[in-house]
Amino acid sequence: MVSSYLKHFFRTWQQHFSMQLATLVVLTATFTVIGISILIYQNLNTVLTQWGDSIRMSVFLKEENPEDLSLIEKFKSFSGLENYEYISKQDAANLFKKQVKNYVPDLLFNDEFENPLPASFELKFNKNWSNEKVTELAKFAQELVGLDNVEDVSYGQGWVKNYATVVDKFNKSSWFLVLILLFGSLFVIGNSIRSSISQRRDEIEVLELIGSTTWSIRAPYLFEGFLLGIISSMISLMVTYGIYKWQLLVMDSGLGILGGKHSLNFLTVDIQLLIILVGGIFGLIGSYICVAKINNGWAADQVET
């Protein structure tokens, strides 16, 4: 059964090579754009996750109280907390002096210098970050600000929120683009199958006259669309991987000092298999939209109309 479908597929390529090649190129380009979009989103999330290790939250206190149990319990209630450390006013002043002693030594070591720095808790978080986690962190910070002994909270809100917003907007726009491309692939595949059917009007009529069932007539064309989708999605993964490796070389030569290439990963095996599966499914759907017009009784006339 499958061998006969394969013969049908190869015969279509022999008879309509230009048409099939054009269809394959368009579908490959479509799935390549989809793969690159997913790859970018995946690595944007990876960078956010890795940056999570460097995110610190400073909770500045109105009064020194290293054993503020209500505040400590509030810290522990946040699922992303790894550990916390209390920094007294004096420790904060010593750290500040150490960092800026080369710039304003006379001011800092003056006996009349008054320590304006507040005591604080420094919170460190784990690496499991996502857009949802950033939203939770912002909400957590707002809750801390509302506590009696908390003066202010800082965790680099600007870049964290902006980066998370970029990731979120890219995700939404990517899904919109992916859906448009996938639906466009239906018409590309359908057009290819329609051309194949039109060239075999006589063959289809003969099959109907000898009593072939509707599905036995449709099956080779459905298989053709399915296989075309599988092949194009597999080629697109190869192209996407080539682009990925090229970008790694660019980053290594031009941006190596930033260590960016070590943050990038290719699509996971699960996602690769999903892209191939989606390619096959949409190939099947695209061909079905066309072959659904083939019914028992003069299919060729129905295709022409």
C-alpha cells in the first residue's frame, strides 16, 4: 500500500517537477521562518532564565531589625527565593566606602561624615525564571513596599520588566505570524495537489468507473500532501540549524567577549519532532481540502468546476 503511494508521489515529481519543487521551496521557507521564530523565543527565555541567577532584590528598612520575623516569613513565602542576607547600616557604609574610596576619600573618612545608608535585606533568587515569574516578582515587591518597616525595594525593575515585556510581545507576535504561515501552507499544498489531480482526470475517471472507493482514490493525494509537509519541515530544520550555527560563528567572532554564544541552544528534540509532525498534519489537511471534492462520480468534472 505504502509502496504504491510512494510510486504515486515520485511519478508526480517526474511529471510536474517544476511545480513540486516550487511548492517544496515555499513550504521549506515557511517552516524555516516558523522554526527561527520558535528558536528566537526559546533563547530569549533561556537568557531570562540565566539572568535570573544575577537578579538580587534589596529591601531597604526604615529601622534596623535583623530579626524582623514578619518580614522574614514574607521572604520565605516567595517560591523563587534561594536565600537572604541582612546588611546593617554600618556594613552598608563599609561596603560603600570600599567601592568609592578612590573617588571621594576625603568625604568618606571625615569624622563628621554621617552614614545615610539604610539597613537592608539582600534577597537572592533561583534560576527558574519566566515571564510569569517576573510578574510574580513585581507583585511580591509591591507587597513588601506596603509593610510597616520597609522603606523601598529595588531589584533592577527597569531592565527586568522591559526584557520580560519584549519576550512576551515577541511571543504573541510570533504566534500570530506562525498561524498566518501555517494557513498559507494549506493553500500552497492544496494548489500543488489540485494541479496533480487536474493532470490525472482520465485516471481518476477510470478508477471511479471500475468501482474504486472514494478513499482509495483520495489516499494517494493525501499521502502526497502529508509527505510533502514532512519533507519540507525536515529540510527547514536543516536550514534553521545552518542559520543557528552561522549565528554562533558571528557571535563568537564579533561578540565573543560577551559570552553570548554560550546562552544559545538549538531547538529541543521535542520541538523538532513537533515541527515535523505539524508539517505533516498541515500537508494532510491542505491536500484534504482539495481532494474532498473528489466524490464517486466524475471527479474530474468537479475538480474543473
